[in-house]
Amino acid sequence: MSMQALTLGPAGTYSHRAASAVAEDEAIHFTESVTSIIESVAEGSYDRGVVPVENSIEGSVTESLDALAEHDVAVVKEIITPIRHALIAQGDSFDVVASHAQALAQCRDYLEENYPNAELEAVASTARGVQRARDDPSVAAIGHPANADDGESLQVLAEDIQDRSSNATRFLVVAPPEARSEAGSKTSFIVYPNADYPGLLLELLEPFADRDINLTRVESRPSGERLGDYVFHIDIAAGLYEDRTQAALDVIEAIAEDGWVRRLGSYDSETVLY
């Protein structure tokens, strides 16, 4: 039986393309909520989930971070996908440009320069925007150029319209907790100190600096408990199998003794081109 994976849909999203790196196409299923992907994997309904967590231009996908803090899942792989945005429509006369909010933001300069009067409409995914364009000649979409490959109703009006050529999105592959591994070149974990005092963040970061471990991302998100109370998402360039990582986390767990530390797991990174 092939591995069943859940990701953001409908078919044709960048998430779909990332998911094809971990599952056969016929085993990829779709939802329109990042939270439901992580919930479904935590409950064991799917073997794998593929969620976007960060874009090089627009920053973090906060819904993914919050869902990772809320549900017990393992992170087993990182997938980096360079993003190529195209303007897709039935013709060159349209009033609305529909796409995911991040895609609209990533093409802001191009749209302001070329279509300053177009109404921008944020929809659930880039593929949903393409569906809107397929159904309505007054709507254009922003998405991967392959989304227009039916060659019938849609055409690519312009390619590579993203504001920066280095645009890339980072996806995490999540799995049920028992799939967690200590092997890998990167590790993600979440810390809820349940405390607030001067120097707390410094205390949380020092154990890694002291052991020459590179922090690749540190981000705070509101805990939801009270104003000014935070959960910290931390990624490091080291595996859980390493003594230095375990030693640093021992210190972290002592600091967060009134809260919790969730070790999401260690994993390797793959860059996938489309």
C-alpha cells in the first residue's frame, strides 16, 4: 500500500508539487487548511502531511507554526521549492487577479507596475485562483506556469513575475509521533517556557552558542494563554543524535520546567525543482 499524504489543494498548488517528493500522485489528498493537515496526521488518518512553513520573501506561515505547537506530530523531512509565479488568464483583458495572499504579495511590484487598476483577490491557494480564472474570463491568476498546461481555456501571459528571483518556499513533511527520528542534519523543536523575565530568550539561545550549534530559525508566537506570553519555535543545524544537541536541550528543558519542550525530530533537507 502506498503512503497516503495530505497537503494544501486543490491539485496544482506548490504544496502539491512539494508533496510529490514524498508520495505517488494518486496517493496525495487535498484539504484547504494547514491546521487540518497537521490534525489529520496527528490522529493517524494520513501517513504524511506536507505544510508550508516559511517563504524567503514573505516570512513564516503562522498557521503552520501554531498548529505544530498544538498537535503532537513528527517532522521527518524538509523540502525547499523555488517559486516560479506566472500570470495566467483566458485573455489579456481582466479586472481581478486571484491567488493565495502570499503569492499576491510576492508579485506586488509586477502587479503595481503592469496592472495598477486590477482588484487583488486573496483565495485559499494558487490553484484555487487558477480555477477562478478558468471559470471567469474577467479573472487572472498567479500560479505555477504548468497550471495553464491544459492549453484550452488558459494561457500564460507572463512568467517569472515574482519580485525576487531567489523566491523559495520551505515545506515540512509531518508524520505521526512514532516516526520521529534522531537522525538528520537539522532539528526542529518548540519551547514554551511559561515564564517571562529579563534575559529569558538569551538563556534559551546560549546553550546552542556555547556548543557551536548554528540556529537556522528562531521565532516567537503568542501562546494564547495571556498577552506577552510566547511559544518559541527553534530550528538548529544539528541532529538529535549528537551529544551536543542533547546537552543543549537538557539545559533548555531545565529553563522551561514550568512549561514544555516538544522535540519535533531531526531530518534532512531536499531541494525540489519544477
